[in-house]
Amino acid sequence: MLGPAAIPEVGLRAQALLQAALATGQARSDVLVGGMALLLVWLTARAVASIVRFVHMYYLRPAIDPRTFGSWAVVTGASEGIGRALSNLLAEKGVNIVLVSLPEPRLHEAAAELESKYGVKTRTVPIDLCRNVGPATFATIRAALEGIEVGTLVNCAGMYQPPAFLEELPDQRIQDMLIINSYVPTMVSYAATKAYLDNLSRSLDAEYAPFGVRVQCIWAAFVATRMTPNLTPSAMCPGPAAWAAAAMRQFGRETVIDPYPLHALVMDAGFKLMPKLSHRNTRRYSDEGRERELRAAGKVMASIQVQGHSPTRHGSPRRRK
Ligand SMILES: NC(=O)c1ccc[n+]([C@@H]2O[C@H](COP(=O)([O-])OP(=O)(O)OC[C@H]3O[C@@H](n4cnc5c(N)ncnc54)[C@H](OP(=O)(O)O)[C@@H]3O)[C@@H](O)[C@H]2O)c1
């Protein structure tokens, strides 16, 4: 039992305890506020560093002169689209070009254009990179490269199949796609085969770096070329010349890069930050392309039936009309 005299002493002790507790609480909240301030500073510094890096990468650093790699470049798919635009930019820098493409008049027209516009030398290799690829193909290419110093290979030959399911495609088309693009149908698997190229490029670049060979995978998102007749050139969807100019600015830099700043910002960031939404959009683009193709071929009903084979997560076709 405490007597009346002890009461002030107890009061003082309680007051001291209360002050200590308050001080501890204050210290805790100080630590918390300090931690949050540090986190904020760190996040801001990271964001600023990313912006500085982006601006430097896409707008400030000088382009590498492609002649430093060698005086000749081999460009596959050089008769059209992106391959043709890149050939022009390389030739503009004084690089001689070996043009590899289908045996069509376009190939020789493209070579003649490079010679007359830029005064460079050209060689043409009219060849089908899908059909009958074998020792004779390689011998033809080797013969065309005889006696020249090839510093750059730009692999641009490719074909695109408007999104379709396997059973809708002619067998020959499937085989051609597999060979030229490592392709399996529908838009999403097209993207997956391009991811294969991404990984292949990273591995080859690492393995061949000690020999002074660079392997670079330059990503293209949407470029308005013959391959994409539904696209019209715009800021978000450049034509081949604008895209190739962006690609040349990144030539020989990062192993894998999307050279077009708007694509890098919007699409890459989109896939990183909102992967589900981005994949859903890709799927919608694929569905729309497929529907358009089927409608053009007068096969709308077939489209609906076939879509029925491919239920979405919810078990029903997504875009019925
Ligand atoms: N356009 C885009 O939005 C986009 C997006 C991502 C990736 N890409 C890729 O970029 C590359 C170029 O596309 P692009 O839009 O410039 O296409 P494009 O305008 O259709 O040009 C394709 C080129 O490849 C050649 N080619 C096609 N099949 C061939 C074969 N069997 N053997 C040899 N050459 C063949 C074509 O020759 P002919 O002229 O004689 O037919 C043409 O020179 C492709 O690999 C494509 O997958 C394009």
C-alpha cells in the first residue's frame, strides 16, 4: 500500500515514463519520416537518371559511322521496306551494298538506285531464302561475297502472315514462315519468334564479342510498309525511311534496342508496367487483322466458326459480329 507521501513520487515517475515513451515514439516517427524522405530522393534520382539516359541515348550521343565496321554491308530483304531504307542510309555513308532478295526486278532497281544516288558499288544476290535453302544457296551467297570486306550484315528479309490459325494456312506458307521467320501463326506467336531472335542475338553477341564481332537485334514495332498495308504513316507508326533513320542512330550500340523513341517509351514501358493490358491489346490487334483478312476474302462466317475454337479465358469468342 502506498501512503499519501508516496503519491507525488509515483506521479513524477509516471511523468518520466510518459516522457520517455513519447521520446521513443518521436524517435520512431523521425526514423520513419527520414526513411521515407530517403526513399523519395532515391526514386527521384532514379527517375531523373532514366530520363537523362533516354535523352542521351536517343537524341544526344553521336551515331557510329558504319564504315568503321567495314566497307561492305550485306542487306537481306533489300528490295523493299525497311531493308531498302537501311540500304539507302548505309550507302549514303559510303558503304557498298550486297543486296539479297527474291529474284524480282525490284532487287535490280534497288541496286541501280544506290549506285546512281550515292556512287557506291553493289552486288545483287537474287535468291529465295525460304524455298530450297541448302548447300547451293550458301554457295551462291559465298560466291557473291568473294573478295570483299563485309563489315555489316543487316537481316531484313521477312514475311508476315496476317493473323490466322494453323488450320487456315496453306502448308507451303507455314513452311516458308518457319524458315524465314521461325514463324508459327497468330500474332502472339509471331512476337514469340521475334523473342527468339532477341535471345539469339544476345547469345551471339556475347560469344563473338572476343573476336570483335557485334550482333545487334534492332526491334521494330509498327512500321508502315508493304508488310503492314493497314497502317498509315504517323508519328506513332513511322514509314520505313523514318524508322531506318532512327535505327542508324543506334547502329552498333546496345545488343537489343528499340530505336524509335516513341515506341520505346510507349510500348516497352507499356509491356513492363501493364503486361496484361498490353498482351490484351496485342490480342485485339491480332483479332482485328485476322477479321479484316477474312472479310476481304469473303470468309466472315468462317472467321466466327474458327474463333469458336479459340475460347478466351471466359470460354467465349471475344469479337463476334
Ligand atoms: N513493318 C513492320 O511493322 C515490322 C514490324 C516488326 C518487324 N518487322 C520485320 O522487319 C523486316 C522487314 O519488314 P518490312 O516491313 O520492310 O517488309 P517488306 O516491305 O515486305 O519487305 C520484305 C523484304 O523481304 C524480302 N523477302 C521476302 N520473302 C523473301 C524470301 N523468301 N527470300 C528473300 N527475300 C525475301 C522482300 O523481297 P520482295 O520485295 O522481292 O518481295 C522484301 O525485300 C521483317 O523481318 C519483318 O518481320 C517489320
